[in-house]
Amino acid sequence: MIEEFHGKTAFVTGGGSGIGLAMARSFGRAGMNVVLADIDRSAAEEAAHTLSKEQIRTHAVSCDVVDHDSLAAAAAQTLAVFGKVHVVCNNAGVAVGGEISSVSDSDWNWIIDVNLKGVVHGMKVFLPHIRNHKEGGHFINTASMAGMVSPPGMEPYCATKFAVVAMSEGWSQQLAPENIGVSVLCPGFVRTRIHESGRARQKQYGGSGEVDALGQGSSESAQAVLSGIDPDVVGARVLEAVRGGELYIFTHPGMREILAARFSAIMSAFDQAERSPALAAVKSWAPIPTVQAGDRK
Ligand SMILES: NC(=O)c1ccc[n+]([C@@H]2O[C@H](COP(=O)([O-])OP(=O)(O)OC[C@H]3O[C@@H](n4cnc5c(N)ncnc54)[C@H](O)[C@@H]3O)[C@@H](O)[C@H]2O)c1
């Protein structure tokens, strides 16, 4: 866990806009240097300029999280500027969804590569460095409430965000013995440009503007985003949660009931299994094996 933030460095993917920029602001106000890494270089530079006016030490770097080497180059640049990194926000993300037959292969590839593999790349690039400096560190992986519940029409987005929750749960246990924290950020709607994420769509996935976010450009989802909470509130909440060593970072406590309904349905399914004649003959179940930090090859 990180006790002292002052003078340390936070690296934030998707730092050019929305929640990433807000987390950077929050860590910057706590005295950290912040690196804004974004596929949109000019957005990252503009964000860095905005934060520097608040006396926050910033650096903007362009990177595409789908490409491990691009992230590794951004990390190398960060170390050249600030020496070490202690906090990594694997936050860059995009949204796409809609009726099942309307979601193309390239939609699936794009969202999985950015939202899921982008987080994996961020972990793999920075973990050796954080292990090496032995001063502790913290990863904040941005999932969503869509990583907890799956409303119809949001399956591609939810699939990636459930994965981010799952990976973060496992990694937090793996890395805790090394004084490296992992949190998973699960906001509801936040007022950002996520509904316009087609602007960051790379050529290999069809190019920018092809699809416009949740529900194929639905104005309803755009409206929900635009009436979401202020990203700076999320930034402040993240700092508080990292200080407190929280694994799940929720920002919309009013959504508790939606989650409770899902858990209750799952528990009912266990009741069914307990009463199942088909399972009656089974006397014991093998435990799920766990990996400890010491098991590392
Ligand atoms: N806004 C919401 O309501 C909401 C709710 C829950 C979770 N989230 C998540 O928050 C995260 C941040 O999104 P936001 O809402 O701030 O949206 P945003 O569109 O305002 O910001 C996303 C940033 O990520 C960058 N980006 C996109 N693809 C990238 C790539 N391949 N490599 C590097 N950078 C890339 C974009 O250029 C942009 O600056 C995402 O993971 C999103 O899924 C958003």
C-alpha cells in the first residue's frame, strides 16, 4: 500500500479525457507527478497543460494500450522523465454495444483489445518496474458497474468489464504480499466522452467514427452519460479508496439494489443446486487452487 503520495508518480492511460484526467488531477493534487498517456496525443497534451496550471508536474505521452510495445515505450519515457512509477491507472476504455447481430467481429476485437488486453498490458509493463524499486505500488483498473451487472445491449462492454473485475480480484491477492495494491474502479454513469469513443477507434478495427459507443449511437445512452456524475468526484473517491486499500471502488452507492438483485438470483441458483437430484451422489468438491507470490517462476 502507498502511505505517502507526495513526490511519487502516477501513470494514467486514457489520461487525456474524462475519468483518467480526473484521477490524474486528484493524484496531482496529492502531490504526485502525473503522466497522461493517451492514444490522442493532443488531448493528453491539452490535459497536461490544464493540470500544470494547477502547479501539478505533468508529462503527456501518446500510447495505444492495445499494443504492448507502445505502452512499454510510454513507460520508458515516463521513467526517463520522473525516474519511478508507483501508481498505474489502467483506465483507457471504449464502448460499443447493441442488438446481438449488429455487433461485428471488429467491434468485439476492438473492445476486447482496448478494455481487457489494454489492462493486461498495463499490468505486465509496469509490474516488473514496481517490483524492482520495492517501494510498493498500486494499480487501479477501471471497470464499471457494467462489470457487476449486464443490462441487455451492453454485452461486449460488460464482457470486458467483468473480465477487468475478475482479473483485479485475482491480482490483488497475488500481489498483496509484495506490498502492491490492486483496486478495481466500478463507476455508474460519469459525465465524460465515453459515448463518443468511436473517435479513438484505430484503423485495424474499422477506423474512427464507424460506431458510436453504447447501443450503436443511441442518444439514450449518450443522455445517461451526460447526466452522470462529475468525473472529479470519481477522482477524489479513487484517491480516498487507494489510501484505504479498497479493492472495489464504487462511486454510485445508490446502485446497490441492482447488484443485490443479481446476487440474490445467483444464491437462488445455489439453492436449486443443493436440492438437485442429479448432484445428490456427489460427496465433496475439490477446492479452487490459489497462486501465491512465492510461486512466481
Ligand atoms: N463515463 C462513464 O459513464 C463510465 C462509467 C464506468 C466506467 N467508465 C470507464 O472509464 C474509463 C474512462 O472512460 P471515460 O468515461 O473517461 O471516457 P472518455 O472517452 O472521456 O476518455 C477515454 C480516454 O481513453 C482514450 N483511449 C481510447 N482508446 C485508447 C487506446 N487504445 N489507448 C490509449 N488511450 C485510449 C481516449 O482517447 C480518451 O482520452 C473507460 O475504461 C470507461 O469504460 C466510464
